[in-house]
Amino acid sequence: MTMLAVFRSRTQALDALGRIAGRGIAAQSVSTPAEAGCGCGLSVRFDARFYPVVSVLVRGRAYDSFAGFFRAADGRYMRV
């Protein structure tokens, strides 16, 4: 299952991507889907099995542009 860490700041999304990838977790930067309701932003897409680690990494940095985590469900993204 796919999850997104949604950011309003491109810089902070790319910083998070680097930290996540630095832990050996496969992740990509993607445009934030409209379902996230965050306007145009950048998200980090990763496999849901890594959510516990990614959650600690993202929340531990206290990114002020972090809008939340979303998971893919029935072709849409739902807030976690």
C-alpha cells in the first residue's frame, strides 16, 4: 500500500525525502494529489510498511509545512 507525507514547502519535502532515503527506504517526490486538500504542494511517496519509521523521522523534525500523512485507498488518498 502506498502512503504520502504531504508538505506545503518544496524545500521541506525534499529535505524529508533525503532523510527517508538516507534510512534506506525507497521513496519518491510526487505532486500532491487534490484529495489531500493542501493546494499545490510536494509529497513524499513511500510504502506503508515503512510508516512507523517515516512517521518518527518526519514528526521528529517538526516541519512547519507538514500537512499530514495520507494512504491510498480505492484509488484515492485518505488522511491517516
